[in-house]
Amino acid sequence: MIKRLFNFLWATFLTVALLIVGGLYSCGGGSDLVDKDGDGWLPGPTTDCDDNNSEINRGAEEIPYNEVDEDCDGVASFDADNDGYNKEGTTDLDGNVGTDCDDGDSTVHPDAREIPYDNIDQDCDGLEDDGDGDGDGHSSTLVGGDDCCDSGMEASLGCTPSNAADIHPGASEISYDGIDQDCDGLDYGGGPVQGDDDGDGFAKDQLPGGIDCDDSDPDIHPGAPERCNYLDDDCDGVTDEDLIDLDHDGCPACLDCDDYDPQRYPGTADVPHDEVPYNDIDEDCDGLDLTDVDGDGQDSVVAGGLDCDDSDPDVYDGAPERCNHIDDNCDGSTAGWAAATRPAPTATTATPTFTLARPKSSATASTMTVTA
């Protein structure tokens, strides 16, 4: 695009210059500069190199492969994508044979860098794709080959870009170094593995040279596929890595009851997630909102239950009333304990009384009362 703009501006400059010169000559007796084909370009090797054809001039679009120089740049183009390489199978006017296997894509030509595993032959070497990125003679498993570590980004045990060329079928296995050199899925050279209780081919990491972080589970060992289970399946020190976690709360979508809300996720035994009571939201993903905080079996009155004090497991509807000035049974009164504990009144018998009178004498009479 920049080239064509430059060509257009240059041609415009030359045309104007020629018109000026033509005008000067005209004043002095005429000029031979005539636009015969009426394309707006005066004849000239860089302006209109064929003034008998209106399709040929400095501003015309070059049509590749037809042996015609439409834009008067001095070249009949055989390079449609302008990558510097003529189309494969063509021969230009100078006898050069084209080598570009895709002349519609400027990123494809014999000197292009091959990008492995994309099913495109960037370097025109005749192979549809280069599946051997590390050059060890084995194509990657990504393109149907047998190399478990070709780009260095595969999930093979110990695979990195720096050691990819040393990892392929047939390579010498170095036992217990954390690398599967021969692509057999294991990190040992065969035979029984001392200290491998779960039979997964990896010795427990409690032993010298051992790298199995959980030797009780054959599905957990270095190089194992990471699963959605709160466990470090591949013994890399990270749990459930590379799994989808849309809300970035640290809990993958496969375990999160709402992966769009970072406040909602299940906790673990080591890191519990506290539930907020009575808000109709299940923060800890147990399927319920917390409505019985004290665990006495009754929901709080705040959540529509009968427990008038959800912070005390001894206070609930129907609880025995105690002598503590608290409404233990949630009946609205703290006096129930008195009625429950006061002894029943007992019947009383009236005590009869008798009055004895002395016989009157000359002295002052007196009386004496005797109680039976």
C-alpha cells in the first residue's frame, strides 16, 4: 500500500513537471508530449510506458503472471504477495523460476520460519506441516507423532523447551530425575521400583530420590493429568491449576456452585469458607443458607423458624425452662421456671382451743385457755 502511494505521488510529480515543460516548449513552438491513449498520463518510461494502451500507466494496478508491466515500474510481476518470491512454477522475463508455494500469503515462502503443528507449510519444503519442532527426528504427539515433548509445552513429565530435544522415544531414561526421557509415561528404566507402594512407577517422596507426593494413590504422581478434585494430582505443588475459574476465587468452575460470584465457593477442611446466615445466599456451596447457627435443630426466627436465640443451643422452642432469667423455651416469658419449681401448697388443720373458767369467788374471777 505504501509502495503504491509513493508511486502515485511520484507519477503525479512527474506528470506536473512534464506539463510545465510541455507548456514552456509550447510557448516556444510546440511539444511532442501527447496523451494518445487518454489515460491521463503523458508518455514516458516511468509514467506511461505504453501510451497506446490506457490500461498501462504509472497508476495502474499490476496484474501478476501475465508478462506485462502494467504499472510501469520496469518489472512484470510474478510475485502477487510482494514477499520477494515469485510464484512456484512460473518463470519471469529474466528466466527466474518461482519458488513461492503460496503466492497469496506473504508469510509463506522458502525462507519463512516454519511454525509447527498448524498444518501450514510456511517454508515451502513440501511438508504440509513441520511436526518436529525440536529437531530430534520425532514428530510431536500433537500432530500424530510419538514425541511426548517436542515444543517443550506438552504435559509430559519434566518437559520444558530447554530439554525438549533430549526427550523422545528411544532416548536413554534417567531414573527418578523427574523427566520421562523415553516417552513411556514413567520416570524409571524398568523393573520394580523400590518405595513405590501404589504401583504407579514413582517412588514416594519420603525416600531419597523419590518424587511421588502421594504414594497411596496411583493416579497421583509427577506427570499425571490434573483433575478437578482439590488435589495436586501431578505433584507440582499446585492444586487444580489450569482449570477454568471465571470469578478468580481460587475454586475451579467444576467445583464452584457459582463461578460468576467470587463470594461463593466451597471451602476445604484446611481453609473453610464461612457462611453468612439468614441472607438467602449459599456462600459455602453446601446447597443451603445457614439458618441454624447454634445447631440446636431449630431455625432462627430471623429465618422464619422458632428459635428465639440462635446463638445459644440451650434456647429453643420447647426447651426446658431454667432458673436463669432467660426465656429458654421461647414462650415470651422468663417466669415459667417459678411455676415449674414452686412446691404445691399443703392443707392445714385448724387448732381447737378450750377455755377453762375458775369458779367465782370473792376474789376477782379469772379464765385460762388451753390449746389441745
